[in-house]
Amino acid sequence: MQVKRLAKNIRLCVTLSIAAGLLLAFVDAADVLLYKGHFFDSMAQAALFLIFFLGVSVIFSSFAGLIEGFIVFFLENKPVLLASSVLTLVWLIFLYAGLEYGTFFHKPKIVAILAAAALLAYPLNRLLLREIYSIKEGGRPKTRLLKVTGYIILFLFLYWINSRLFFNQNFFLHLIMALAIFFLVQFILFSVSPEKITRIDLAATTRGRLMVLFMACAAFFSLFNFDLSQNVKRLSFDQTSIERFMLYTLKRVIDLDGDKYTFVFGGGDRDDFNKKISPQAGEIPGNGIDENGFCGDYKGAKIPPSVKTGARGMAEGHNVVILIIDALRPDHMGCYGYHRKTTPFMDKLSQNAYIFKHAYAQACHTRTSMPSFMLSQYQPFAGKKWKHQGKTMAELFKENGYHTISVIFYKLGDVFVRGYDDFYFPDSPPSEWNSEDPFIPAALERIDKARSDKFFLWMHLPYPHHPYTRHPGITDFGDSNLDRYDNEISYTDKLVGDFYEELNKRGLADKTIFVILADHGEEFGEHGGEYHNSTSYNEQIHVPLLILMPRRTGSAISENVQLIDLNATLLHLSGIEKPDYYQGKNFAALFEGETDAWDNLAVSGPIGSFQRFAAIEGNWKLIFNMRNNTYELYELGGDPREQRNLIDKDEFRDPARKLTGYLHEVIERNNLAEPAGIK
């Protein structure tokens, strides 16, 4: 008797779940094809996308329906109070996970949201269960039209939020929302026609059996053929509102060894029974095993250094000022072609400076981008910490007689404070910085007190980081986020101008290498997100770089360079030997126009929890999402906004293969089980 009841509940829940999954697949696929159809190269890709979506929906819905069947069996005949409380608790656990790991909310705000959700969820669950019990006993649903209309309005609202707001941020919060949408659609279907839902039996008719066979074939095809098209695979994982969360959930469930990778859905795990074999695994040199599946067993670095280095010590004895402007995009500066006059001082400065048109940060978040720059190393890959650091740039300058000064607005670990004679962090809260900047006065005060003939200054300004604050007396461009962002850039430009003028008054400008850069960029919806720390697209990793050197007239430099290269170059210009474990390449030869020996390569990553990477050579750019095992290829000369993924086109196999090989080498070199080169 119990087995029959369980089987009946499972059949009902799986049927309802698959129906909801297919409906969501139709809605989400139509949304992608309608608003993002330009990402598909052909009708064949669109058709393949639909087949994958159908197969994924069937697998996920069957799995979800099976779990629901057991839950319904457990709650059946239980008092409504107990059943409602259990359902509410389950939803609160899911919501807490989404808020805790998917947002930056503090605990009090999370508790307040959970309390409000409980007050809303419990009565809704109670009403829902009362009606389900009534229907199962032969009763009829009450106020069906009003209730279904309310459910549909709630569904449209949640789907709009999930698909349009902060698409590439707050992943886990979106995951919980997607699950809520999935279950809400089931409630809608059940409320519309509970009698028909309870009587559906696909195995009873030939048409039903054919439908089941077709769905089973689509599911099997999706499991093992996701690599047929990298573009379709990438769109499924990155551009859908529902399917990507179905895929994420299924991959976590099917991941047999718990290493966050799987052999199905093109996951890239060559051995799903061995946690030590996966794309994220640390490579053990010389053991005859290719742990990550990239370049075979690691035999040593093959990446050639740049040959010509330029005259060493051409600025020896000069002060060095590194001025970092947080989240500044180069394409919002006049000297990089922006239509608004946001940076009049830096535009003027750039006329005599070396201006790098294609400089790249190694990450799009301060806590990872800046350590890479300071240590001239690609950051530890696969989520590892900076355990094998070596000496920072500040430590090396200090060892060579420079008075080292740091003026920053964050405390993110020892790498940010090591090697400084003088360190400043403001006591005032950020709300007061907008009315009276504390950083420029602090830097000048410490320069005046420097205990050496030469100084090294690391100054990081917090503007124009979000939230973008309008500054009085500065050009008001409007009320949107982008307008206020530009206003903050103008404010920062004024601060930079004031600081440089003060150096001039002290007679220091002609004795100082003056460097302006950003730690990362900022996104304004170009690829479905806002702010930073989410993608490897240029709006987040392309940064400005201006170098003003005493008694030298600069020029525009078009070669690709990295921030880790800037570290190595500043050491070279100052006559300081860089450590062997520094991975940055000295680009001083580019000042003399010697470009033949420069490899023109740049790498960024990993970025975010999905381990996103980018490799750039000339105008070619490859993006690799390690967690999803997806690749993208863009030709930046003709597609600077990175909208046309060329990875599947045969005529572009050569640049794709070359950049993939190079990126895999960098990943492998920086993800050894025992890092090499640093003692």
C-alpha cells in the first residue's frame, strides 16, 4: 500500500514537474532567441540550442519531480500546520543560501529578509496545502481565476527580475529565484487544471509513448553532446535565465567525485571518480599524469620571455608615483576617445606621456588585481590563496634606498601593506570622503616628510567606484549610473591635477616617473551585468595606463601589455633587478619603438567563482570559462564590444588553437601542486 502511494505521488510530481520544465524551456528559449538571437551564427545553432534546452529541462524536471514525490509522500496526511512549517523552512534554507553566498548583505539585513519571507511564505503554503488536500479528497478549487492570475503576475515579475537585473552578478541569489520560478509554474499548472494533471498518464497512449521517447532521446543527446558547438554551449550556460541554473544544479548532483566538474554536459572532467583529475586540479610535474587535461604532464615552462628590454636604469634615481584610480574605464577618458570631457587634465598630461591603448589587468577586482601587480605574477589559479608570494614591488624599492609610502582606502591582506615606511588608511568613513578627499593631502604630507632623496608612492583613490556619488562643482552629466560615474571621473581628474600641480610646486615633477592606471574597469550592462568582478570582457579588464617620464616625450603605444609587466618595467627603469619568479615582462623597449621582439600577449584571470580567463594576442581574444568548460573567440579590431563569438568557425581555428595552448600553459604553470621558482 505504501509503495503504491509513493509510486502514485512520484508519477504525479514527475508529470507536473516535466510540464513546468517544458513550459519554462519554451519561455526562456523564446526570450533568448528574441532578445539575444544575434549571438547565434546560424539557424542550425538555434535548433541545437532548443534541443539542448529541451533535454536539460527533461532531466532536471524528472530529478526535481522525483524529490517532490518523496516530499509529498512524507507530508501526506500530516497536519496542515506541520506540513506548512516544513515547506516554509525548506524555502527559508534555500533563500538563506542565496542571500549568504549570492549577495554582500550583512547578517542583520539577511535576518530581516528571512523574517519577512517567513511571514509571507507560511500563509501561502498553508493555503496551497489546504487546497491540495481538498482536491485529493474530491473537492474543487476555490477562487481559481483570482489565484491563478496572482500566480501568473508573480511569475512574470520574478522572471523579469531573474532575466534582466544584475544578470551576471549574485549567481546564487538568481539560482534560488530560478528554483522558485520553477515551483511557481508547477503551482500555476496545478491550479489551472488539477483534475487533468492528476489523470495524465503518458504511457497509456501511443502519442504519449512517442513523446516520452522523444524527450528521452533529447535528454540523452544533451548529456553527451554539449561540445558540438562551443557558442551554443556558452549561450546555454551564460545567457539563459533558467537553463543555466538547471545545468548548474545537475552538474553538482552528477559530480561523482565532488571536484565541481563532471564528464557530462561538456564538463571537462576526464575521470569523475578521481577528485585529483579535473581542470582545476593542481598539476604534479613529472609524475606521468596529466591532472588537468591541458598540456600533458608538466615538463616546465615553455612561454618565451621578451628578448629586447631597453636601456636599464634610464630613470634611475627618480621618484616613482603610482596613482591607481579605482574602476576607471579607458573608454570614458578623453585621451582614449570618449565624447564627454571627463578628464581634461589627464588628456593634457597624455600629450607628453606614453599612453598604452591596450593595457590589461590580471583580474577585475581589487583584492586579486592589485596583488598580481605588486608581485608581478599571475594570481594563484583555481581559487588558491597567495601562499607563495615572494617580494612585493614596494619591498624591492625599499631595499634599494627608496622611502616607500602607501596611501590606500582598503585593508585586504598583508600583501597590501608589506614594504612601506609610511602607511596611510583614513579614519573617517567613506561617506565623508566625497565632501573632502583625505588621500591627496595625506600623500603630500608624507612626501614632505620622506627620509630619503627618492621616494616610491603607491596611492589608490576610491573614485569612481560604485556607489557613484555626484560631486558639487563638477560637471553634472545627468542622473543615471553612467552619468554619475562620469561625474566622479571628472572629480578624480581634478584631484589628479591638483596633486600633480603640488608636485610641480615642490620641484618634484621633473624628478618623478608619474604613472596613472586603474585596477580594473566597470560594466554598464554590455554583457548583462553591472559593476565588476564577474566577466573577462574588456569593459571589466581593459584599463588605462599613462606613464610620464622626466625629460622624455611620450607616444601612443598600441601593443598589448599587462599590469604585471608594468611592475617589471618600473623596476628596470629604476635600475632594480627583478626576481626570477616575477612573471611580468619588461616593456621598456616599446618606449623606443622596438616592437619586433614583443610577444603582444596578455592574460587575465581567474575571475569570479566560475574561474573565467582571457588571453589576448594582437586583436585576437580568447575567453575561457573553466567551471563550464566553454570558450569564446573575438576579433577586437572589428568587434570591440565582443558580440560575435567566432570559436566555431573553421577559418579561425589557428588563432583559437594558439591562444588556447598559451592560456593552458599559463594556467598549468600557475596551478602546480608545488609552485616552482619561489623559495
